[in-house]
Amino acid sequence: MRRAALPVLLAVVVDVAAILALAVGGRASHSADSPLTAVVGIVWPFAVGLAVGWLVLRAWRRPLAPWPVGVGLWVGTWGVAMVLRAATGAGLAPAFLVVSAAFLGATLVGWRLLAPAVTHVRQRRARDEVVRSTVGG
């Protein structure tokens, strides 16, 4: 795999994990359906919204950017998901609207805000390791 593709893959995996976490949490809290049916029923509109957001924003160009990518994915994913839920009669309880919007904001934008700090720490450790091996070796 090309090194340039790694941030894109990481971003897709973390974004999808965020949606799965929302669905699993929602299923655990409220659904009487079978676990798989409930999770799929919650995930699919958000997954469609996320895919649309990635395409519209061309998120692969700057997958780790909190703005405009993270915020755009947050708003787009949530908006598309709510339209699809309304169109399919899945329900739009006020608490769900608030919780899903807050959770998506915290996850889709939040991890992108933390990514530069993690990258900085990893780069610093790598530099320190090179210095130690040069001085000690």
C-alpha cells in the first residue's frame, strides 16, 4: 500500500467505527430487535450519509482535516441520515436527533482534532529514538 493512502484508509476506518459505535450504543439502549437487525437498521442511513459526504467533500484529499472535512462529514452524515430515516419511517425522536448529532460531532470532528497531536508525539518519539541510537551507538 502506498504511504499516501494510509491516512485515507485510517480516516475511513475511524469514521465507520464511529458510526458503528453510535449504532451499537443505540441498539444497547433502546432496541428490542435482534442485535444484528437493530445495528444494521441504525447504521445504513449514517453509512450512506458518510459515503455521500466523502464524495461531495472529496475527503480523500485532506482526510485528517477537522475543517472543512470533519465538520462537513458531521453535518452531511447527520443530515442525509435524518432524511433517510424520515423517508423510511425509522423515527426522529428529539432525543435521538440531539444525541446522534452530538455523538457524530464528537467523533467525526473530534478524532481529527486529536490527530495532529498524536502525529506530533509519534514523530518526536521517532526523532528521539534516532538521537539515542546515534549517541548511544
